[in-house]
Amino acid sequence: MRAGEQVYAVSSAMVHQVVRVKPPELAALYARGAVETRGERYPLCHLGQLLGGAATAEPAESYSTVLLLRSGNHRAALHIDE
């Protein structure tokens, strides 16, 4: 996965689902602060911000990728650039 120019890896065992969303849906997810699916809540954060950088803007017509991650009882929705 990528945030800005940096490339990172995450264990595939942690990836519960990969979600592609359009800009209006992504804005709504950020407004709620989480992705909710199948009765589970995944707090949402952009990978760049999580690592102390800035979130990068996506072109208005493109889809964005959000990874739904799980490790034990912990859950997170991670918005990535690629």
C-alpha cells in the first residue's frame, strides 16, 4: 500500500476486506469517523495522517481504496493512496 511517495506493507492475514468508494461516500465515512459493515465498526484514518504526514487528495472522479483491517479484537479502516 502507498501513502504519498512511501510504500508500506501489511500482513494479508489482517486484511478483512478491501473497499473502493467514490468521493461522496468517502466524505460521509470521514464525517462518521468510521466504516460500519456487518454490525462491526472500523475507525477510519488516512495512512499518511496515521504516520504523521498529510492525507493526499484524490481526483474528484476517482475511487478511493479503504482497507478494513482486523487483528484479534482490534479493527481499523485505513484509507490508502494505492
